[in-house]
Amino acid sequence: KAGVTQTPRYLIKTRGQQVTLSCSPISGHRSVSWYQQTPGQGLQFLFEYFSETQRNKGNFPGRFSGRQFSNSRSEMNVSTLELGDSALYLCASSKPQGAQETQYFGPGTRLLVL
Amino acid sequence: AQSVTQLGSHVSVSEGALVLLRCNYSSSVPPYLFWYVQYPNQGLQLLLKYTSAATLVKGINGFEAEFKKSETSFHLTKPSAHMSDAAEYFCAVSDSRGNTPLVFGKGTRLSVIA
């Protein structure tokens, strides 16, 4: 069974630009979560989508947005990039089983903002 | 609000020695607890999870963790370290009521000395 895939794996952008990252969940998984990982702040939750609806949202500015498609694939977008947005962005998918959701992570997209 | 504290940002052990990575959590409701491992330039891989079924949880690669409610701890152990165990380890907590994001600790980098 294929795991969570994320594209692209590496990305370099300049301040002020926008970027879109993509995540394909494990087949059959309907929930997709996004996390930002930085050396200073560690792993922080961005948002979660389930059945094309945002179900949870972390404490990030509105420049960070996401969406989920009918096939459960998800994208996140960051507009007006800042240097501090440089991070590893991780996507995780899960197959809701009541309260016992286990999240499976992709390899991440490493974003560098210059 | 839930939180996780991992004691020791860096732990160094000799090959063949006991591995002990500490994790304490704070949660107002019965938690679900997880340990993930991250190898360089990779995403997070689930080692094990506690979902209230048994307090001693066995995971992959010879790791296990014990849930101690009285100490609010979920320490990760492995009897004998192997060079391939060198990685970053993250403890995470989620709300057992479900549909909530993972809250991660800051991580512990494990070095294994030959």
C-alpha cells in the first residue's frame, strides 16, 4: 500500500511570493492534516481537512490556507511568503476509526524562503 | 489544553546500552499518546501508540513505552541500542474524544556511540 506522498519535496521561493504544496493521502484515508516543523518552534499543527471540510485549525495567520478535493488529496497555500515561513511542511493522513485515529506522515516538503 | 514535555533535547548512549527517552504529558481528559521517530530528511514514522487498552505498549524496532497515569508519563525504552536507532524522537498527545490534532513535544535527538 502506497504511503502519503507530498510534492514537491524541495522548494525555494522569495519573500512576497506564494506557494502551493500538495499531499496525496493513503488510499482510503479521508482525513488530511498539515504540520509545520521548524528548529525553533518544533512541530505545529496548521489545519485538518475531512471530507473536503476544514475540521480543525491551528494558530497560524490567514496567509496559510488549505483545501481538500473529493479524492481526499489536499493542498496548502501560503501567500505573501516571509522568511520565517521557511520550514518542513508535513502532511499526515488518517482513516477515521472513531476516536482512535492514527496519523501517517509523508516525507514532507522543505520550503526555503529567501 | 494538552501539552507534552520531553526531558533532554539530546541523549547519547553506547551501542548495546539501554535507551530511555522521557515524555510527560498534561491533559484534562484521558489522552491518547504516541511516539514517532524521524530520520534525517524524512517524515515521521509511528513507533507505537497508547489508546487505553494496555499500559505497556510494544512498538516496532524493539521499542516499548509504559503509560503511568500517576506520573503523567509515557517514557520510551529499548533494552539494547543499535546504531540504526540514531534519529529524532517525538512524543505526541491527542484528545481521546477524537478528531483533535496531535500536540508534539520538542523532540529528543538520540545519538548511538559505537
